[in-house]
Amino acid sequence: MRADAGGADPSTLYLVSDLHVGGNEQLGEVDFEPELLAFLETLETTGEDAELIVNGDAFGLWEFTQVDGIEKFDVLLDQHPELFEQLRATGETVPITLIPGNHDYELAAIDEYVGRLAEYNVTLEQEEVITREVGDRLIWIEHGQQRDPSNRSPDFGNPYANPLGYFVNRHVTSKAGTLSERGRYNWLKDIQAVTPMELIPEWIVSNYFYREMNPLLRYAVLPFLLLFEVSALYLVLVVLAVAGVWSAPLDFVHGLIRSLGVVGEFIDLIVVANLVIIVLLSIIGIPLYLFVRDVRKTVRRFGIVDPRAARHVGDAYLEGAREVFAAHPNVAVFVYGHTHRASLTEVDDRLVINTGTWLKRLRRKSVLLGPLPPVFYPSYRLNYFRIEAAGADGDVAVEYHVVEKPNPKELTLVQRLLTRRPKREEPIPERTVVGGDRSRSDGNG
């Protein structure tokens, strides 16, 4: 599985993935380039017998639609000359290896990339999977797209064997890069940070409401939306009172509204308007719901949409790791990327690592009140894993390192007021040692 099978494996591995460098116009911006350059500069001077492996999606080749083939590499050089010069410098002391992901699948299909990358001391291995020996154990390394039905290439290495995800990126993601700058806040370029892709429609609606909508219109409809749930509760109280079941709550609400004077009259007007809307929505909502449900059943019957697909994609990597561990008992660590969610999981006394992403990440949070669009909190989790032999017993140590980068302050005041900040992400142990029959962790990342 290794291109230079005759060479000795390094004693230490550094692993990152999903950098997604490059793309049409605004997608060519790399928010984390200073941190990436600093990381590469540090590797250049470690003096270790080490290798840096980028296990897929180093580049966003799918996101280039204005040039084809090896010409995309020339555009990458123009967009990021400092990065490639640093790759050249780091590669003189620490071998750098890339394997193709789905977004840079052309690395597997066009042999010219091997030579062009070699000019910058980067070794391209056109393989789905590579392995490295650390101590007495094997490390299994892949990108993971082949376990994702939407992004699996049916014939790996064939330049024409593109999965569904290719066409989505070519016609949606790459287009966002050319249109992003036209927005009020240049937000469309972050479309790659929205995972899973099923959240993209919600994310677009959210950004339209909080960023693109005319401010006068937004602040005009906010009171109606914020009081929508209150209006629904008011309707329940009206029904109870008219039915003679319980009128005291409605009398109390009426008295409270009258005591507020002009403000109360304004609230009363909003509530009445919302009641009319609720009744109208109820009238058309029931038949619309029945229609949508029937369409979904039809789509599922034809196999176009599988509601279990997202869960199956998540399970596929752990199932795949178990299969690898069963077939190759000497494999101590199974490494993949692709899903942009860094993690470390113990499976059958071995370790499964997701190398995450250096892209901005967006976490969905529902608003506290009213039928308003959700808010997507931006954050960074720049990270890398370091793997080395540990002791004389054949143990392997896996270290998790975070590259500090402040989270972007992009949310508007309205977005911050309407939501609570997401909880801290699941911590990853700073150091985990896996041996022949055990694994143990120390500290949190």
C-alpha cells in the first residue's frame, strides 16, 4: 500500500486532514493559513524522525469550475504561494505525504499531480488506504469517502467515476464561492463548514433572515414571531373559556394586558394578528401535511431518499474499523477524516481516530422563543494527532494537539440574544496509549 515500500517507516506520525485549500474566488481564502504555516514551520525544526500525513482533502479541487485538470494546480500556486514554499521547506527535513480525498479526488486520477507536488517535497500516494508501522504495530490510514455512499467513487482512480457529492459541489459549493462577496456579510463562502449537507437549506434561510433581509423588515416582523408561541397559548385559553371549561386564566391575561396601557394595546394587536395567521395556517396546514407525507413515502419507496442514511454513514467508520481490526490483528489505530468531526474512540481495545478539519465549523442552535430560524455558531477546532511508539512492549501512544485560534465574532446582536452558546464539544484525551490488550487515556484536549 505504500509507494516507497522499500523505505523504513518513521518513528513518529503527524496527521491532519480536510484543509480544503483552494476553490473559486472566495473559496480560495484560507482563514487558518497563518496557523498552518506556523505548524509547518514547527515541524521543520523538530529534528524528529517523523512524517506528516494529510489523509485526504488537502485541496478543494472540486470547488474549481473555471479551470480543469492540472491547471487547477497552477491556480493553487497563485492563490497560496507562501504555503507551497513552506511545504517545500518543511519537506526537506520531514517527509510530507498526501492521499486523495473526495474534494481532491483528481489527485488519484491525474498522474501529473505526482510530479508537480514532488517539486514542493510532497509525496502523493494515489491510494485509498496506506499503512505505517509504528513500533511493532500498524497504523491504518484512509480518508473515508469510500465509506460514504454520497461521496464514494465507484471506480477509484478513474477520472470519470465521480459520485453524487461531486455534482453537488460543482453546482452549489463552487457557485457559492463566486457569489459570496455580493452578500452583505460575505457568508456564502462558509458553505463547506455546514455539516451534514442536509442543513444547508436551514443555514441559507438563517443567513437570509439575520444578515441579508432588509433591517426594517426584519425588525418589523420580529415582534410577531417572538410572540407567536404566546399567541398560540392565548388561543388555547380562548378555546377553554368559550367552551366554559376554564375562564380564569383568560381573564387574568386580559387584565394584565389592560394594565400595560399603550404597550398592552400593541401586544394585543400583535396577538390578534397572530391568531388570524394561526387559524389560516391550520386550515391549509392539515391538507399540506398529508400531501408532503405522501410525497415522502413515494420518494422513499423509489429509494431516492433513505432517512436512515445519515446514521448509516456515521456507523460505517466504526463498522469499517472493526472489520480492519478483525482482518489485520496488528493494526492498532484506524485513522480517517472526511466528516469534519475530530474524535478518538476505543473499539475492541484499539483506537479509531477522526482527524477533523481546519475549516471553520458551524454548530446549529435553536432560538429560545418563537418560530425564528436557527442560529449557526461559528468556531474553529484546528488540531492534529501525533502517533509514536511507547515503551518496549509494542505500545502505541496517540497524542491530540489543538492549535489555538480565536473563534470568529460574526453573530449579530439579535442572534446572540435569541440563543444560548453551544456546549463545549466532547473533549479528546491529550494522550492515549494502546497496547496488545488495553488502552488508557490521560488528560483532555
